[in-house]
Amino acid sequence: MQIFRSLVCLVLMVLPLAIRAQTTGTEVPAELVAERLLVHTDRQLYISGEVIWFRLLAFAADTDQLSDFSQVAYVELISPDRIPVSRVKIDLNAGQGNGSIELPQALNSGSYVLRAYTQAMRNGAETDFARSKLIILNPGQAVVRADAARAGDYAGFVPEHPTLTVDPARSLNIQIETVQATVGQRSEAVLEITTTDAAGRPVSADLSLAVALQATENTGTVPLFQEGSRPAGRPAVAPGSIRYAPEDRGMNLSGKVIDEVTQSGAADADIFLAFPGDVARVYMARTDEAGNFSFLLPELYGLRQVVLQTHPEETRNLRMELTDEFHPIAAKDQTTFILPPDWVPVANAALVNAQVRQSYQSFELPPVYEVGNHFDSIPFFGQPEALYRLDDYNRFPLPEFFFEIVLEVAVKGKYGSERVEVINEWESPFEDPKPLLLVDGVPVFDQRTFLKINNKLIETAEIVTEPFWLNPLFYNGVIQLISFEKDGRCFRLPENALQRSFLTLLPERQFSVPDYAAQPDSRLPDFRNTLYWDPSVHTDEQGKATVRFFTGDAVGNFEIRLEGVSPEGHLGSSAGSLEVVKEVR
């Protein structure tokens, strides 16, 4: 007991610091790093239903080095009508991130923009965001060709390749050598890659490689990435003028609490955040003077449901709002999309290939995704000390279930006003300590609501008997019910609770390439418009790397494109070609 009292005293001494760490209205670092993003896509022309593959590089604008400041990048595909078709969040690791966007089948033909930025960049000009203009064609829609348009009507697609100014002494030279410049269908292609510095010395480098249907007959000079970025050396935004808190420690969920009486921000309001599911994740923050709050989130992936609640003892009438984490899209005059004549051959070939492949897509293996969070299956309170499956017992109403079956829980109070307590040997320093009650990871602060839940909807009950701190609150243990649906919908939330969908990180999707050495007799048509995509090609200390992949059934000229950076921040790009010819069997 004496040890526990000492621990409680220690916790109480550091509690103000812990609370302050969670009181994040608009916390900013001492200096905001000015950044720029570079984006590399696998190609510039897509057919609706295909996948856009891309790689991001984040640089510190004043040093031209890879930036480890922002941990999350925001990528949007914007339609000609200035509507976001897709929005994703990309995990940045040491200034690098990879992602993909699957295009809806119903997209209209037109010129689209892929826009990328960080929260820190939102404090600058929107023109500094990275952007890449892409053509997307719908097979069921007619497209006006430039040579058929009237004079003065031309508003066609002009490839945007802004060239980044690079000091020749800091350039990365990339050489591509194809072992065979002409390869047959379903045959192995081998690429030998060499990277050197400006003086010709071998250097290691991280590269992204795309082998895709060649866009035009003459690709011209290879531009260095596709980007829109702030100039190097531009001063950082002053901390006093920051509107958007940078995500320099990870992904944030931010918002504001408003007092309905005064219609102003509510200071010092305790907010609970929960992610409904079978793995409990509950966090707590306190608003700042303006009513702002921010939660630093772990590595979560996909579209999640979030539930926000105020402290149960809060007497003010409060309303919660989430901050829009994506930047507004400016309006733009509408023009008719016109396809330039030199893009017609590749557009026709891409349309045929895509339609054939999509016809057999149901026979392909489902996409494979990689996630970096290996603690996704552990609840925030750790592993429960006891677990009860209700199907193993006769089902009673929850008060009777806890009274008759659960040894770690005591039921007190009269019928209709029961309450549950965790049984343990800890001597609490607080009066009448209550357990933390959870349903599918969502806190339930009213015991009557908790015990009136229909027991037929509950699959398991989990019990933690040890005391638990959820700063700044102390709970005498944890009792969690997991429903069969695991979505937190088996009880009614308080009226002022906020339940919303929240987009977390995009899991990295693997680019799938058939291995025809292992399955030479595969009868599934293979008409990839992008033969190969690898955003993580690494050359060794000798500047060497070898890449192998199999071609498909599509024939024609394919452009090989490499873009990358050395550990010193030197940028480079290179292009080559590979011809796939029809084999006579």
C-alpha cells in the first residue's frame, strides 16, 4: 500500500506537466521549417478505373536537404470542376512517402490536378503546393481532338513539368541500361542502374522507377520531377502568424469547442476521443484559451469513425467542431477539355489495354497493403486480466451477468439503479473511485446507460482490475464490453457528443507484377499500361542496382523513368525506353 501511495504522490507531482502536454490548442515548434514537396507519378495519362502510383519527397527549402519535419503529407486528385475526387494522407518517413489512388470508373474525361502539401505548407501560399497535371479518359465519353477544334477554342492539355533549378555541382546523375532494348511479351526485362555525383563518383541513392506506356513520340528533355514549390532560402513563417499547426510529431486530429451561450471558444474543457472498434483507443486533451484542442494520433490507417465527448461533469453547454485538415480549392473558369493530337495514339492504346484488363479484373488477386503499425491489436490499457465470452454462459441482463459470473466486478445499488465497481486490493487516494466503462472502445460515463445495453448484442466482456490513469483522471480499473458489430452503436451517445468519419493514413499498396517464370501457362490477359512501378529502388555504395520484371501482353514503346535523391540531397532524373514486341509462337 505504501508503494502505491508513493506512486500516487509522484503522479500528482508530474500531473500538471502531463496535462500541459495534452493541452494542445495550436502547439507549434520554436521555428516552423519552410518545406517543398516533389511528386513523381508513374505516368501522365490514365483511364478511369486504373491506379495512380506516386512518390513524394519533402525538402527543407532553406537547405535543399530531405526534411524530417512534417510527418504527414496530404494528396488530392482535383477534377476540372475543382472538386476533390480523392483525398489521402501519406506517411512521410525521413522526408519520403509513397501512395496510390484508385480512380473511380465514372470519372469524366478531362485534365485533372494531383496536389500535395503538408500542414506546415498551408501557412504559406497555395501556389507553393506540389502539383502534377494528369489526363484521365473515360472509355464511354467522346473527347475533342485539338486538330478538330475551332481556332480560339483550344484549351487542351499542356504537360506541366516545372524544372527545379539545381546547382550542377549538387546534381545526381542517373544512368539506365537495358540488357535488351527489345523484349517479347511475358518476358523478363532487366535494367542496370548507375548513380554518380557531379564529379562522376559512385554514390548511393533512393529512386522511384516507372516503366509505362510512352506518352508521345518525342518525350523531349527529361524534366526534374513535377512540382510547385517555394524557392530555396525562403524564410520560414513566423510562429505568431501560424494558422495551421505543423504535424512534426505525427498525425493530428484538431478542432474547437464552442460555448453555446457565449458563442466563443470554451477554455479548459476536457475532451475524450475514441475510435470505435474491437481494439480500444481512448485519448484525452484539454482546450486552450481559445477553445482549440489537438490530439496526436498513433499510426492508424484507412477511414475511421471517431467519437468526441466532453467531460461528464462539464456544466457548460458546449459544441465541438473538427478542423478541416484539407486545404480549400480555389474556383477556376471552366474550359472544354481537348486532347492534343500527339497524345491520340497513346490514348487509343491505353484505352484498349485498360478495357481488356478491367474485363478480367474480377479474376485477379485482391490488392495487398502494407501497414507500419505493429501495435494495432493492443488496446490503450494493455491486455485485459480477465475475458468473458457471453455465449459460454446463460445470457442474463448485464447487472445479473456481472453479479453472477464476473468475479472481478461487484454490483451495488438497488434494482434499477445498479452500479458496477472493479474488485481489487488497491487503496485509492480518491473518494469513490469509479471504473472506466467502455463499449467497443467508446467511454460510457453513465452507469445506467452502460447496464441497460441489450446483452444479446454483446460478444465479450474485458476486465482490467489495476487502477488506470487517463490524464488527468484516475479510474479504478477498466470494464469493456465488445459487441458483435464492434461499432459502438449498441448504446445512445450523449446529445453533445460528436461522431464523424475521419481519414487517417493511407496503407501502402503493393504494385503487382506477374511472375511468368513461375506461371508460364497463365491464361489471364495481362494488359498493364504501367509495366512496373517501384518507389523504393536503392543503389548501393558503388551506385549500382539491378531491377527485373516481366512484361505483359501489351506491345509498343514503354518509357523508363527514374527520379531520385542521394543522402546529401542531390536530385536527379533520367529516362530510357523499352520496346515490347509480339512474339510469334
